[in-house]
Amino acid sequence: MSIVVKIGYSKVFKVWIWFLLQWCLVSLPENYQRPIQWPTSREKIWYHNVPHTQLAEYKGHQNWVKVSAIKKLLKAICWEVISIYKDKKNRVGVAVFQKPDSNECYEKRSEEEPPMCKDSDDPNASWNVPLQACMHKIPTGAT
């Protein structure tokens, strides 16, 4: 007990951790590095920290799939990118889009995906209306 008091608890704790790392635990893989903190770890990971590198190679590109799908959808619904801003301090991004002001773009689309809603569908209905995966035409004329 007197040894613990003389060298302090932090020193004993460090010695105990060193002992565990040397003798009790499985050794770390070669080139192992400290894990990257969240949220950066969503997009980046040390290659040698991944136990199954085949899985990392297979799944690693999926974030790009989401980005390309969003770009394709924005083009299909004729939205124009007005501005994109990403805060350097907290890394929060904001994008401003503009909807078309006429139906020209919808009529010129090569693919009908997402489809246009039927003319009988009321764009102003809000209660007790089943959801549909379609776009309404831009209202034209006097309102």
C-alpha cells in the first residue's frame, strides 16, 4: 500500500495499462493508427485499421453513389443550383436551389423519371390524400 501512495495512482494506472498491452491483449496490427474522431470518420478511415480490407474496398465508394444519385435527381426535376456554401468551422453545408418557372424543362426531359402527376390530381390537396411519387406541373396563367 505504501508503494501506491508514494508513486501516485496515475503512475500505477499507466504501469497497469502498459502491462495489459504487453501481456494480456492481442497485439495491434502492423501500421495501426489511432481511430479518426467522429464525424470525420464517416468519410475517412485508416486502411490498416480495417480488419477486412475486402469489405472496405467493396463498400468504400457508396458515399459517391449518393452524391451522383442526388445530382441525377436534381437534373431530372429541373432544379437549378443557385449557390452552395460550406462553413469552414463546423463543416455544415447549405445549398440553394431554384425551381423552374415554366413547364418547358419538364417537356424536354428524355426520361419520364420521376413521372408527372395526372391532370386530375389536385396539387393543393393536403388532407387524406395518398402519397404519390410524381411531380405537378408548374401553374401557368392568372392565379
